[in-house]
Amino acid sequence: MVKFLKMLSISVREGTATRKYPFESPLVTPEFRGKIEVDPVKCVGCGACTRICPPKALTISYEGDEATLKYFVGKCIFCGMCAYVCPQKAITVSREFELATWELGDLYNEVVHTTVKCGICGKSFTTVKLIKEVERRIENKVPEDLLEVCPECRKKLTARKIGSKVVGVSGE
Amino acid sequence: MVSNGGRPNLEPLEFNLNVLEEAFSKLKRSIWVFHLNTGSCNGCDIEVLDVLTPYFDVERFGIKLVGSPRHADLILLTGPVTIKTISKVVRAIKAMPRPRLVLALGSCGVGGGIWFNTYATLGGYPNLEKILKEAGVEVDKVVYVPGCPVRPEAIIYGAAVLLGLLQPKSKHRRVTAVES
């Protein structure tokens, strides 16, 4: 009948198992992956993270003369692939997980880049910082006339050059 | 859109807002929750079970899992809301008494997660909200809890934010990239 009293000695020995979470630190290990942080100083806006992101939580959109790198925490699956592929090591994985909010807009983080306009068609195609970074990495070996030309115009330009060299035809 | 199964519509057409506000102000602790899986991968569901175990023990806040939405104050909505579950989800939310509270859990519940644009899902609670509006079902408060899966602590934190005991930490941030 008094068999259950056995439990009392066990509970005295083992103590309380319950975490007092809101009043003590959470059980977060060093390996835990939470919300990511994009460093606006290091980020060049190349978009490598937006291509690897499985749920497309990171997106880059060109509007006017601004390129916005948008991070929507609500879609993020915290895989850390963006931090792995970032060539500038601008993305760090923090251990922040207390992200609850009633406003969906609070879950957006944005980094705004200024864009470069194509010298021929006038369309903005890449960010200023990315062009500077490319210049720095290949030690100023890019031909001056090709640096600020968008990929489509560059194709036409190259085709025209080859055409004039091989066939001897100038123009279109 | 959603049939009532032949039963009379019990919700009065002109809802007394004062009564609702009074009920809402009284709702500070001891909320009863109903766990609604809308096609999730069961990751979040396991974390919801974790919250109810003695280790995290949400019953110290009076939070209790109930078996019917008719008894519940809060719905724990997990999953990206698959097309097949829409009618059942709307019926479950409609069966709740006002004030209705929803805790959208996980990346799927908040923004669709990796199923954000497939043909078989709605892509999270924000898209379900439009369907609920069409069906005439009003939800009084929603709190989004991101995480894949959500940590048990994050669910407790979300419930505290929902009840107004804590202020949310997340803020919309828009910064301009600076030259190094």
C-alpha cells in the first residue's frame, strides 16, 4: 500500500527535472544555429546566399538604383548554408531563437546596396561594392570598357569585336 | 465556402465587442491549447510534445492541451497548410469560441518554409488568413514563432508574447551597405 512512498526518496535524490526557462538561461549549445546576421560592411551583394538558400528566405531584388538583400526569418530553416557559401564571410549564424512576434513585418531584415548602371543600355545590373571587389581580386586586369557593361551588352560587344576581326564586318 | 454540416450557425451575427474585449483582458494565464497539424513534417509536433513533458512543463503556467477546439483558447498551428487540410483547418478554427488566438509555429506555419511555393500547400498562416476572412472566421490575435523546428523555449516565449507578458525582441531592420 505504501509502495508509492518509494517515489519520495527517489525524487529527493534526483531533485527537480523541470527547467525554469523564462527565469533562467535557455539550453542552447554552442553548435546551435539560430537567426543569421548579415554584416553590412562586409556584404558585397553578390547573391551567392540567395542562390543556395533552400526556402529562398534570402532574396535580392533590384529596384531603381537600389539592390535590396532581404532576409525573411519566417521562412528560414536555419541550415547555415548561406554562411558557408558567403565569399566575404559576411554572414554569421547567431544563437538567437526568441523571434516570436505578432507583426510579420518585424521578421524582415534588409541590407540596401547601391547599383551600377550599364554604360550602354542604362539598366542597373550589379552592386558598386561587387564591382570594386572583383577589381581588387583580379588586380585591375579587367578591360576598362567592359567593367561597367551589363552581361547582355557585353555579349553583343564581344560578338561585334569577333565579327570585325574574323569576317572584317563592322557594326551589327 | 465551408459548410456547417447541417448544424445551425451558433455564432451571433452582431457580436458584442465589449464582451469580447472583456474576455480578452481576462485571458492572461491558464490558456487551453489545441494542437492543429496542417500537414507538417512532425518536427514541430515533437517539440510541442516536449513543451508538455515535465522537463519544460508548461502546466506551471496553466497551459493545458485539450482534445477539442471547442474547449481551446489557442490553436498551435504547425505545418504549411496543405490544400487537403484547408477545409478541416477552417472548421477547427471556426469551432473555437471567441476570442480566438493562433500561434503559427515553425518556418512552415509562418512563411511556408521549404514548401513556400509548391502546388500542394498554401504556404503558411498568412495565406490561410485570406481564406478565413472569406469564410467569415475572425481570428483575434496571431503570433508568429519562427524556427525549424521551433525550440520548446521558443514556444514558451511565443505564448508569453501572445499573452502580452513579454515584448517581442524582433524588429524590422533596414540598413545601408557601407564601404569597408
